[in-house]
Amino acid sequence: MELKAKVNNKNDAFQLTAGDFNFNAFEIMGKQSNDKYLPGIFENFFKCAAVSTTPEISSFQSLSALLWRAVTRARKLPATKTTTFRMAVNCRHRLNPKMDPLYFGNAIQSIPTYASAGDVTSRDIRWCAEQLNESVKAHDDETVRRFICNWEKDPRCFPLGNFDGASMTMGSSPRFPMYDNDFGWGRPLAVRSGRANKFDGKISAFPGREGNGSVDLEVVLAPETMAGIESDHEFMQYVTV
């Protein structure tokens, strides 16, 4: 990935640092298996992926796992601390019968994946990606309907934030064609999400402007955590400053 820029944002409670990162999916998944810091991880990942019983893990889930590990290491959490990685899932094709893919209403739900900080940091990236993959696969028709039924019984606004200091939330999606929007001024130069709904651990994903499967990420972290991932060998091997 390419580290483009970094700016500081202030809020009333504490200072956050927002980093804009660009990931190339092909670069991440095609890194040589004899890398100094990740010996054999991706080689073993693809070997296992060839086995029919191994779940098919997307490049975006792998990218999320990379972030989950790096941020958890940078936060220096106790091994027994439970971490949470939240992702938004599209419910349209999960319902039975399926909804129209172009259904205009709100048809997403946020799903959490839990793991101890010790497991996230001591196990490999494949294991972390598998946990995310299992959470996504388990969110089926029954789960979606149960979520809606429970909400109707007890309506509430979805809380945004990092209330225990060990959470991350992935928002937006690299599948949204952000750079296809032309309002008469030409193709957008960049996509940014503004200051709203920002907190320590909030990530916003967009398609990379250059295309070819790249992903732009806005990552909001406490300053000491951002400094930690900038010195994280596993994470920074995909970054050009």
C-alpha cells in the first residue's frame, strides 16, 4: 500500500490521528513467501486455500485481518483482552427469497468478530481472516431476520465508538463506485468521508483511484496507536511513504 498523507483531527475528548492508506490487493496477496517478516504466511495461505475444506477468504477480509493484527499490536493490549472487529454486510442476497440487488433501502447490518488480543497477535493472518470469514458466512437469512425481530421489540440507535479501547469498525466498501461520479467537473481526484462519525478504530474503505483492485482506507487512531502501526514491520512492508 502507499501511505499518502496524514493529518491530525481534534475532538473534545482526545486527539485522533487520521491516516490515508492505499492498498494494492495484488501486491498484498502476491508478496514473496520468503519475506523477512512474513516467512511462509501467504504461501501457506494459498496452499490451504487449494484444499476444498478451506473457506474461500476474500482479499478484503485478508486486508481487514492485516489491519486487525497491526492495530491490536500497536495498542499493546493484555493477551486476555477481548478485541472486536466490526464489518458491514450486505443483507440483500442473504435473505430468502433474495432481495433485488438494486434495492434502494437500508439493507446492511454490522457484524462483530471477537478474539482475544493474544490470539490475534500470536496466530497468523490466515487465522484472523478465517474468523472474519466465518462471521460473514454465519450471517444468513435466519440471523438477519432475528436481528430485525429483536430490534422491533427493543428499538435503539446503533452505538458508534470504541467503548473498551479494543474495537475496530470497518465502514463503507471498496465495491462502491466512488470514482464513477462525475458531476460535470471530471473524475474525482480523491474520496474522503469528512469529520462525522470518527473515533479511535474507525476505518472507511473506498476503491483506489488507480483501480486494478486497489483499496483506499481512511484509518482513525489515537496518536500512539498510529505511531505504532507506522513502525509495525508486517504492516509497513506494504507501505511506501
